[in-house]
Amino acid sequence: MSYTVTAGDVKKLRDLTGAGMMDCKKALTESAGDMEKAIENLRKKGQKLSAKRADRDAKEGVVIALVNEAKDKGVVVRLSCETDFVAKNEDFINLTKEIARLALDTFAEGKDALLDQDFGGIKLGDKITEQIGVIGEKVELADYQKLSAPLVTSYIHMGNKAGVILGLNKAVEGAEEAGKNVSMQVAAMKPIAVDKDDVDSAIVEKEIEIGMEQARREGKPEAMLEKIAKGKLNKFFKENTLLNQVYVKDGKMSVRDYLKTIDPELTVNDFKHLKLG
């Protein structure tokens, strides 16, 4: 018995997968109207395309940061694609938002655990593979970060091109607005750590090495090189650690000092910053 593709079936498959009309029609024809097989056909198409495009750069995409209602947990995810055209597509943006909500609901331990979560009856990883077939580009969950704190704020920068979640140690009056301001600081100034003690020791050693070499080329005495390099290190910490940076909204104080104007004990526990590229 031959199967005739109906408009209703095409619409149903489109609603389930987000695939284009012609792709849905072809998948239904090949599966003789079996909806589950049609979905599987689309997924296989995505898997084949995924293998073909594995070496492509996926530097465009969407970054979404979300905080729960209690404001004590936050997540930030980056869903990558190849072109800005896809990144600006409403369906792609909404998919990223759904992934962020899933991440917030499950608070999964890491990217692999998130990809293993149920997403509308299939694993999130399979859903993303399916979208490769739908979109025709490399699509991947490039990164996922989370944090919890007494107060968590978020900020999405530059039309979903960067996102920040930031944890404060106290939920006092004025802290939420301060957290948003400092989240914007993170997006703008790109600190590598909260404070100088949080900077990776390998980075510190490298900066000392660079400082010593600069001083040596300037003809400074060998016995003074390490002291000079450590002096330059303080400048590095001021420029690259959040609490020591000059507060962008008031160049007369540091971020640490700004937070103290809200509460003497208010400080940043942690932050996560994801951006495209």
C-alpha cells in the first residue's frame, strides 16, 4: 500500500524536529509515513553531516545566561554554529534558551552530563545532532558553566555574543544591582580571576619570567630582575583580576571598593564568562 505524504504529517514532523518542509516530506516518504522512522532519518542525516563538517570552525553562535527564581544558582551556555546568519535565527536563539533552561533545571555536572539529559524525549546530544541536519551547519554545545552562591546575577552582552554569571557572598540590599554592574564589568574588561590569589600559578610564573626578561633587556642589574618583575606583577593583577580592576563606572575606585560601598563585607565568590570565538 503506497503512502501519500499529507500536509498534516509534514507539519507534525516540523513541529517535532524543526526541520524544513522539504526535508520532512522526504523523510516521511522514505519512512512510508512512520513518524518515528522519519525522525530517525532526519537524525541520521544530521549524523552524516556532522561527520562531514567536524573540521569546520564553529565560531559564531549564541550565549545565554540564566539565574533561577531563588537567585542562588546560575548557568551560562554557548551553542556554536558556523555563520552569523544562523546565530541570528530566532529558532536557533530559542533552542539555546531551552538548553540553558534545561541546564538550570538539572544543574548537570559538566557539559557531557548536560548532553546526556532528556530533551523532549531524546538526549540533548541527539537533539543537537538532529539540528545539524536541519540547519546544514556544524552545531555544537561549545561550553557550559554553572555556579551557586548566596546571590547570583547574570548579564548577556552584545546581542547574545557573551554571557556572565556572577556569585556574591551576601544577598543584602543593593547587592543585586551591584552584581549586575560587576557582571557588566566582567563582560567588558574580561578578568581572568576574582582576585590575585585565584590566578593560576603557571600564569604568575610566566608573567614573572616576562617581566624579568623585559628588565634584562632594559639593562637592569641581574640581582634586581626578580624584584622588578614582581613589581610589574602587581600591575598585571590590577588589570586582570576582577576585584582589583578599576571600576568602569567610577574610575576613582576599584571593584572591591565599589562593593564595599554597598556593604563592608560584600565581595565576589566566583564568576563565569563565556563569549563567542
